[in-house]
Amino acid sequence: MDASKKRCAWATNMPDYYQAYHDQVWGVPQHQDLDLFKWLVLESFHVGLSWRLVLSKEANFARALEGYDYGRIAQYQEEDVERLAQDAGLIRHRGKIRATIANAQAFLKVQAEWGSFDAYIWHFTEGQVVFPPPGERLTRSDLSDRITKDLKKRGFKFLGSVTVYSYLQAIGMVNDHEPECFCYQAVR
């Protein structure tokens, strides 16, 4: 990673995989349903844990969850929960594993209704990136409250407003890069 680039404080002096996430994903609008599902999964596993831990296990999640194939994950049974719960490369929380399966099922229902999860999630901002006022470090917002309520109504699990806000940052619906960060202007 280029150490000369000015990054957000939280991504400074971090491992390469963490800086790559900051530089290439966080705050960059995502529109592929597979990517949207991937970050939903990882954010749900983030609950109560450090993001650094979750990101360090991303390749293991990709392997164990068949490339985040939500169609296949939606079909997982109890033996799959046990297989994943025994995988030392993952966060082995049965509740989060079961939530991933439920979320894959809910994700497919949203796709059936909206044509894509992308169309559904981005309709909340009419396809626009939200830029909170510079200097404000939010952990939730009215937008994340609204989306959380709707996701829960649709059967999504392990997603509260703080988790959804973090998800919106990950998929670039909310750009919370610090104004001095080289990424801030890149997506403005």
C-alpha cells in the first residue's frame, strides 16, 4: 500500500488488507448483488467484534460460503450450520451462521420483488451517495433506522441500525471518508 497517501485515521498504520478495504471498497458505490450480499454477511458477523478481525477472515468466509453464493446458502441445512461452526477459519457463532442462511433467503425474496437487491437497497437514496457533514462520526442515522426496519420486516436477521449504517458505508451508499482522505474526493 502507498504509505504516502493520506487516509482516514482509522485506516492509517493498518495491515495491507485493511488499507485495501479502505482504499478500494469502503465508500465506493457497490451495485453487484453478489458484493452487496458479501458485505451484508461480513457486517452481520462484525456485530460485537472488531472489523479488523472480520476482514482478516474474509478469504475464509469466501471459501466456506462458496463465494458468497446466496442461492446456495439459502438452501443450507443444519448440517451446514454445524460444518461452518466447526471451521476454525471463521467466526463460529451459530446464531450468525443461521442468520446468514435466513438473510440469503430474504435476499432472494427481495430480488424476486425488486429485480435485484441493488435496485431495492439504492432506492432508499434514489441512487445517490449520502455525504454526512464533514467531521461528524455517525454510527447510525435516520437512513439506517429506516432501512433496518424494512430489512427486519422482510426477514433479515442480526442487523440493527448500527450494523446497517456500517453496511451502508461498506457499499458506498454513505461516504464517511474524512475530507483530507484521498478517497473523499475520488467518489464525490
